[in-house]
Amino acid sequence: MMVTFIGLTLVALGIVLVVRVMTRFRGRRTDEQSTGAHGLGIALGSSLVFWGALLVLIDAWNG
């Protein structure tokens, strides 16, 4: 039960991070130099979603 809560929390945080990064950089001009931080934010958020979903799946599988 606690593992499911942690997994769902990770999924929610990951989704929030990905959405925030994608909406913040959506209106940027192409002539501005990018630091690559938006790609890192998307990768971090996606990995949080993956690992959180994996925790929920494993906890559901073990009953």
C-alpha cells in the first residue's frame, strides 16, 4: 500500500515536471541559445513517471 502511494506520487511529480517544462519552453524563439535544461527536465520527469509506474505495477503484481 505504501509502495503504491510512493509510486503514484512519483508519477504525479513526473507529469507535473514534464508539463511545466514543455509549457515554459513552448513560446521560445529559435534564435535564443538554449542551455539544454528543458531536455534534462523532460528526461527527469519522464524517468520519474516510468519508475513510479513500475513501482505501482510491481506492488499490484505482488498483491
